[in-house]
Amino acid sequence: MTTVLAIDQGTSGTKAAVVDGDGKILGLAERRVRPSYLPGGGVEQAPQELLDSVLEAGRAAVAQSNALIDIVTLANQGETVLAWDPATGKPLSNMIVWQDRRAESICTELAEHRDDVARRTGLVLDPYFSAPKQAWIRRNVTREGVVTTSDSWLIHQLTGEFVTDVSTASRSLTTDLDSTNWDPELLAIFGLEDERLPRILKSDEIAGATTAFGGVMAVGGLIVDQQAALLAEGCLRPGEAKCTFGTGAFLLANTGTTAARSSAGLTASVAWNVQDKASYCFDGQIYTAASAVRWLQQLGFINEASELDTVSASSSEGVLSVPALAGLGAPWWRPDAKATFSGMTLSTGREHMVLSVLEGIAAQVAELGDLIATDIGRPLQRLSVDGGLTQSKVLMQSVANLMQMEIAVYPSQHATPLGAAALARVAAEPSRSLEDAVIPWQPSTVYEPRWSADEAAEFRALWRAAAESAH
């Protein structure tokens, strides 16, 4: 049975898990990384810090497991980019993180291409995605080397290869959603037509080999972190959906093997490509979830995220929050939106503010759920959830109340590495089916709505009006 070192390189940390063929975690290690939040919407990370976190977490997990590793896999942030020298591997810029908004002016400049870009890619012309940030680096930082997503640089450091995977490439605004290949016309729109591009791997391909974690290990089964969680939660059939509550919150729904485009303001991407068959997903993005909680900590409203439920009021007493601390994603696509609080009085306390932020996150998830229902032509029946903030009962109950559906909590805090491990098993054992590689699970907790449909509709109408006015 294949033993996998699965590395989840995220915005605020890197997690490494050694997973055996039955899905049991034999070793686990985490290392924090610290994004820098800059004036003007900039969010950056130090490349060496990210690489060190990958190496340190991976080696610690392997040492703890005392296991022989067959294959290493990497789940990545998806839209974080940097420039680097392919001859030496040396970074030529900081990482420009997916939350970074400084390429907004480039998207405004290219507005005439908005419809064409959406038709070709399934995405929205927005600085969230890779290409505008790559163009921003070329205009403002350096013309040297190559400019790629973070996974290409990390995999190069491990293997010496120059590759990316199909799910990451589909988040770039420069690949055709149907063919899953780089599109020369799209590259030209962003001024990237002369760039050296990494080879796009399918999800079950071997990228190369590494000795970074002791001995020679294959590297493969590469994927974006959110798609990895979709896989771990067994969302293999059209209409099955999950939401990950991490730095941001990301709701993805499987749409099958046909590359559909959203009519409701969502984005469409490759979920994975296994045995030469691509599966696709719709997704919606909430840019601040755990990062909004960290903001509450910085203001002194809570000391730790674990205090959310004890500090939160039982009712917000009319206080509404739109926690758009890094802009609004689908369906507004307002990178310029700012966070707002409304309905406050002299009796408003920190407990009402904390609850209103949690309800504001939940309201955005509910909006995304409605958009997905519109796109797939039927309501979601259940939402699977994972990520650190699922430990907040108040937040999860708010999601159930506002979505008016069952919320099933994934029983592990490690959905992303477990999903990546499933792909690595398929890469290492080509005869193995994806369905067989995904480990079945039962929810640790299930939340049912406690609000009536009318209560949910009233709150959502008020919250939606507040979101529309956020600027």
C-alpha cells in the first residue's frame, strides 16, 4: 500500500502529513508562515520562508512517522505568484499572495477583454487570479527570470523540474478551460506571450523525484488546496459541494466532466484530471474568514480563535457586519469593497461585534450556495465543511441557519493533505481508481437549521443590502 508525504502549503502555514494506504496519519507537522499586509492592498510572503516551512514540516512528519515514503505530493495556494531564476532557483521577487489587490488597475485597463476571458477560461477578470499579478510583477518588480505560481518554484526546488498541475493552471486566466492548455491569445492579453511556461501535468502524473526528505522519493499527484479538500470530502459526483474555512472561505461544487461556465458570477475550474479525464467545479471565494478572526484578535475583541463561541452574543441585536477586509468575491467581484458594521448603538459590545462577523462570513457562504444552486439547476442538499473555523459551533450553526440545510463537518482538520494523498496514490498506482483512493468518512458533527426559512430570508435580505453598499 502506498505511503504518501502530503504537503499542504497554505497562506498562513504549511502542514505535512504522512498518510498510509488506509488514510491513517502516521506523522504530522506544521510550520507557520507570516504574510505581510501592505498599504494599497498588497499581501506578500517571503519565498525562502515558504520553502523552509515545506522542508521543515515535511522532514518532521517523516521523522515522526518512522515510515518509508513512496511518493510526495504538494497542495498549493493556487493563485500566489513570484518571479525566479530558473538557472539557479533563486527568487527574484517576494510571493504575491492570492489576496493581493494591487493588480486591480491592470484588470481595469483590460476591461474590454472581460467577456472573452470569461468565455475562454471560466474565470472572472479579477486580481485574485494569477495572470494579473504576474503582469504586475513584470511591470513593477522585474523583467528577469520566469514568473509562475508558487507551486512551480517549490516543485523546482524539490525536483529540478519546471512544471505546474492542471488545476493550478486553470486558475491562471491564461488557460483554456476546455482544452486545459495554455492559450497564446490569453497570454498576449496580459503581456505574458513571451514568457517561458511550465509544463502542465495531469493530476495523476509523476512530476519527478526528490531527496529533500531523506532517500529518493517520487513527486506527483499535484493539486490546488481547495480542489484537494473537495476530493477528500468525497465530492465526486455533480452537485456535491464543500466549503473550506481557512484564511478565506471557499465553496466548491463538482460539476462533472463537462466544462460548464457559470451564469451566476461564480468561477469554473478544473477540479482534477485523472486517467485523461478532466472533472470540473464551480467555486466561490470569501476572501476573509480566519483572517477576519485574526483581525478581531488584533483589535482585542478576542485573545484566541478558540474564544469565538464563549465571547459571541446569543443575538447580534441588529448589528450587521460585512467583513470585506480584503474586498468581496463572487458575485460582487468588488476588490475595492471595504468592511462595514451597521446597526450599532451605545449598548453594542464586543460580543455583538464578534457574532456579527461570524454571521457575515456565514451570510457570504449562503449567497454562494444560492449561486451554485442557480448554476447547477437544483438546490444543494448538504454542505460538507472543513478547516480550522469549523471548530466554532456558532459559525457552523449560523451557516446552517442561513443556508437552511444540513452542514456536515469533516472529521479531520487535514482535508487538504488527505485529498492530495488520494491523488498521489493514483499517481503511484496507475491501475487504482480515484473512487478507491478516496477514504470514506462520517461527519464528526452535523448542524441542522434552527431558524425558520422566514427568519433566514429576512436576515439575508438585510445583510445583502449592507453588502451592496460596502465601498
